[in-house]
Amino acid sequence: MSELVEPPISQRVLVVEDLEDARTSLCELLEVALGLKVDAAKDGAQALELLAKNTYSLVITDLQMPKLGGMKLLEQIQAKRIPVTVIVTTGHGSIKDAVAAMQYGAFDFLTKPADPNHLCLLVQRALKNRALQDEVASLRMQLQQRHSFQNVLSKSPKMHDVFELIGNIADTTSTVLICGETGTGKEQIARAIHQASAENRSGQLVAVNCAAVPESLLESELFGHEKGSFTGAIAQRKGRFEQANKGTLFLDEVGDIPLHMQVKLLRVIQERRIERVGGAEPINIEVRLIAATHRSLDKMVRDGAFREDLYYRLNVIRIELPPLRDRLEDVPLLAAHFAQKYARGKTPPEIDPAAMQLLLDHNWPGNVRQLENAIERACVTARDGTIHTNNLPPDLIAVPTSGKASAFQVDLQRSLPEQMSEITGKFEERYLRKALRKTRGHVGKCAKITGLSRRSITDKIAHYKIDKEEFKKDV
């Protein structure tokens, strides 16, 4: 046998084999030749019991076993997300099954009877691979811990200011108003405040999206109702305020609450008690209230669309969440986090430099939510363990949104006027998008900036199929 480098003694191996002689021989070979600590199981069921109790670097399992076979064992390891590398062994007639096992996540396979030298070398490679995966997982966890606060990831100084503010208000019951564009993570911040609050931790966080509840049902949703109080009220129901008693109530999109309901909400905040619809008895509540909106409540107050007194009741502690385009240093961190999330227990795909550059160049009108969707799509379509540019959504690839000029290719097979027209069109589209972004989609203001007429701006928006709604963010 050739000289082998002994792996660290801490690496532990589990051998799963129903034939006692084969099981004993394999265990002895790994213990004597490689100095490994080896445990043995006679079938997949016993192996799962050992995996639940101990930590292993490697599982070597036969495919054909009477009680629970190697393929089912591999499926369970993947489903339970057990961080262990798997090698399968099989007879010559079942190589097709072994290949299928590799497609399902096995590291490699061995045909019986295995050559001792080949087996030891394969085990060393598998253990080295496992060590690298464990190291990457450890480093990723350390990185996330360094740049996380209550499960919110960021390395941006602007977000770290938000984290510091949350820490300062955590043990108070002050009402909080979270402002930010759609997709910036307002609910995540609300959950972070709740988790960080020792006083409110005993109760639960109850979230309600005010924009998603029909206006006719919003009062019942928030305050509850008594049996028979209206058509369809067949039983008494507790509202969200009661459900959140001793905890936190998160009112998302509070700017969408109609004016007549704003009066009732104001009264509840002032008096700290509610009345169910159809009820006569007031119910005292102790609730930490967190509201959030992507709208400008200041502007809505000026326009008469939001009550000024309610606004001041909500705007006690104000948290402004920056859009993702203003904290691009978070893009690699968040992209890696989402890649791990959507790897679903498998090794997370790497993001190649060209794809990462596209992520950094994008303007992210949908913010963190849009980035998460992009990475989820990329994880599903990536086939070689790496996210390439073609795995990203088409809207990230088709039009650069960072304002950087892209290189235009000269093609002598096409006429100069044709290519000049194409280049001019690309520049015009980028210019128009930038102007619309600056004016928040306002056609009149865009016309003033560009020196074009309103009609011309409207025609070009239609020509380039631009959705100006994505730029309409309240200021």
C-alpha cells in the first residue's frame, strides 16, 4: 500500500453495511490505515439514530440493505440537512443506482470489492472536501454574526446606526414608525425590535398588512368582534390588538388606513383599550406598537390624507431604512446569505465575478426583496455550483441601471447608420430612466430636465416599454 497522509483524528466516519464481514473489514481498514475513529451501523435506520446523536464527517453506506437502503438514507440526510459527506458502495450490477445517488448529493461511489488503496484515497479526498465545506460554513457564520443584529444582515454604516437605535429603544414601550421604500425590510426591523425587547419578549409579535385587509373588515381585524355583530359574525373573534397583548403589534402600510379608521386607531393608542365591534365593554391592552409605511406620511398630512394627531402619535421613534442602492456594500453579503438559504441544505453556489458585478451595478428598485428573488431564481437555474450572469433575471442583464456606460461593439457587417441608431437608442433609454428616477416618475418634471415636451416623454416611455410606476416613490 502506498504511503498515505493521516487525516486529523477528530474526523469521524460512520460505516453503514448490512453484511457483518464486509462491515468489520471496512472499519478495520479505516482505523488501521488512516487512524480514523469509526462507528458502524447495520442499516440506514440505525445510521440515522447515530447521526442524531453524534457528529460525523463522512458516511460510507451500502446502497442495497434490507431495512432502510442507502438511497433512502441519503434522502433523509439531505432532508434533515445533516452536514456530512456521503460515499456509496455498490455491486457491479447497480452502478446506475450509484450514479443516481451522486446526482442526489453523494460525493462519490465505490464498486465492491473495493481496492484498499483506492478506497483510502477516496476517503481522504472526501474528508478534505468536508473540512473545506465546514470551514466555509464556519467563516460564513462568523461573517454573518459580525454583520448581523437580531437576524438582520448589514455591513453598512447607515444600517449600523439603525441597529444602535434599536438597541437604545429595545427596553422601552415607545411607539416606533419605520419608513422606507418597498422591499427594504421593514418587517424584519420590526421583528428585530421585538426580539431585542426584554419587556415585550414574553408576548408575541402580531403583524397585519393594513393595505391587504378590505376596508369593511379592517375594524374587526384590528379590534375583533362579538358574535352576531354583523352578517357573517357567527362567533366571537379576538382582534390583532388582543392577540398582541403583552407583546408587539406591527401595523404594516399604516398609510393605507382610511381616515374614519384613523380616528378609532388614535383613540386606542391614547386610551390603551379597545372595544370589539358590537361590544360594549372596554378591554385594556398593553401593546408595543410598531407602524411602517413606504409612503411619506408628512406629505399625506399636508394633503389631508392622514390625520396629523395620529401621525404625531405614531412618529415617536422614527427609523428611516436606506434603499439597497444606497448601501451597495451589503449586496455581496446578502447575496451569499440568500444563496445559502435557497441551496436547501446543499452546498451553496458560488457567485462568479461577472454575475456579482451585475448585482453591484443594478439600481434595485425592489430593494432587498428583489435581490432575494433574483438569487432564488439563480440558485434554481445554476447547474455547475456557480451562479453565472445567465442565471440572473433578464431585467438585470438587459438594461444597465447604474448609470455606467457600457462598451458598444463595432460590427463591420452592419451599416454605420444602423449601429449609430442602436447606440443612440441605448443612450437615450438610459438617459430617460435616470431622469425619471430623479423626478420619481413625474413626466412634467422629466420634460423640464430633458428639454423635451411632455408628449415626447410619454411617447419615449411607451417606445422603450418603461414602467414609470417603479420610479414613483413618495418624497
